[in-house]
Amino acid sequence: MEERFYAALITCFFISFGVLIGGSVFGSLSAYITGEPPISEMMSSAQRLRIWAIVAAIGGTFDAISTFERGIFESSTIDLVKQIMLIIAAMGGVKAGILIISWVTQGEL
């Protein structure tokens, strides 16, 4: 595999990580401003942002669907494997973000 793909894996990981951490932090800030408990809001917003962080990291769902279609119908299995690896990298970023949020909030999600 080429170096650009490895760069895309790392980028995908950190985009999903950043979306989850940033969204949770700003969600807890809004809870603080409105008088709600910010720690519980941070935990619940991290749960709600998981799928959106993955979708943002892989660049939207239409590119992923067209890559899966190309991999299945045009026998381009390398594209299919690359897309699956990108999704796994995004899931890893989400898992790392949730782990850090659970450390910060000292609770389980």
C-alpha cells in the first residue's frame, strides 16, 4: 500500500477523535452555560456523537457506498479493503476519544 493511504488512515483516526472530543467539550460548555450538569452532558454527548464522528472521518457516506459498490461489482477488492481499514481507523479514533472522556469524567459511558 502506498504512503498516502497510511496518511489517510492517520488522518481518519484523528478526525474522528477530534470530532468526538471537541463536540463533547463544547456540549459540556453549553450545559454549563444553561445550568445543567456539564460532566453528565459530556458523557451523553460523546455517546451521541460516535456515529457522526465516524461519518465525518470517512468523508461522508456516499463515497464509502460507491467504494463498496466498486469493490463488490467491479472486483476491486483492494479498494474495498482500504475502505474497511479507513472505517476501522475511524472507529479506533472514536474509541480513544471515549476512553479519554471516561478518564476525564471518571465514569463509564
